[in-house]
Amino acid sequence: MKRNFLMVGRWSAFCVAAAMLTRAAAGAGTLQIQVSNLRSNEVIPQKYVYNRSGCSGENVSPEVRWSGAPASTNGFALVVWDQDAPVSGGFYHWVILNLPRNTTRLAEGVGNVSGRQAPPGAVQLINDWGGPGYGGPCPPSGRQHRYHFIIYALGVDQLPVTEKTRISEAAAQIRKNALASAEVVLVYGH
């Protein structure tokens, strides 16, 4: 997959911003995240793997649950990225924003935007595969990759984003409004 300079910069900026935000907000609360009852460093099941580019998964987004958000939380954002992708800044598989404050779960399959299962008002950005919503793992063969599922508790109910907002712009808004974050890292590779 070819990338131009602007695209690489976009992903790099978000990668740096996400890492800084996770470190800054990690101690801010007791926010916790769970992905399809998998524990940290477990292998992502084939059901959640991409179904193109040499992979034959079902490309279904996993169930994601979270709890322990700070009392002042007004909304949430979820980011899923592969830090080991052979591109600058990693590879973004799912960014869903403007999740209402009473949301504590995204059901399996919510990342398929044509199913319209996301909570009202939620915005799913274009992933690194080039489509909106969830695009599962499908790393080049050779080694396992690490996939970060990060939930951010936000102090606002709506970020000023649309489906076409650049990831770097969304990252700046998340960073500006984050109260806490939690992540779980899963692996996949062949």
C-alpha cells in the first residue's frame, strides 16, 4: 500500500498524541476496558480479522465494554491501532467518537457502519484500510503485531468531528478533552 507524505504525517501525529494522552490520563481514574472477554496479550480470534489483503477473517468488530469512568465524563472515544505496522505511526483499524456518556458497551459488529448499530450521534472515522468503521487486523506475515484498544473518557459530549475528519484533528480534540483512558493490547499475526 502506497502512502503519501501527508498521510504518514497524519498517522504519526495521532500515534504520538495517543501515546501522550494515554500516559497523561492513565492515573486520572479507574477506567477499565474489556474486549470480547480476552485478556491482555491474547490472540485476536479469526472472527475479528480482516477479510482482504490475504486474510480470511469475518471482519466483525469485537464487543468492547468499559467501566469506572470519572463522574464528570460526558462522552467517550475508542481508538484501535496496530503499533507494529510497517508504516510511520502505525495502522488505525477503528476510531469511533462521540459515544454518549451512558454508553458502557459496543456490541459485536457495531464497527460495520452499514448495520447502523452505533449509538445515536456516534461518528466512525475512515480507518487505514480506507473505509469507515472497523477494519480488522491483517498484518504482513512474519511476526505478531500488537493491537491497542484504547477507550477515552471525555469531558464533553460531542467533539466537533464528522466522518471525514482527519485522525490528527480528532486526536487533538481527544487530547484537549480527555479525563481518563484505559487500554488493552491484543495480538495477531502469522
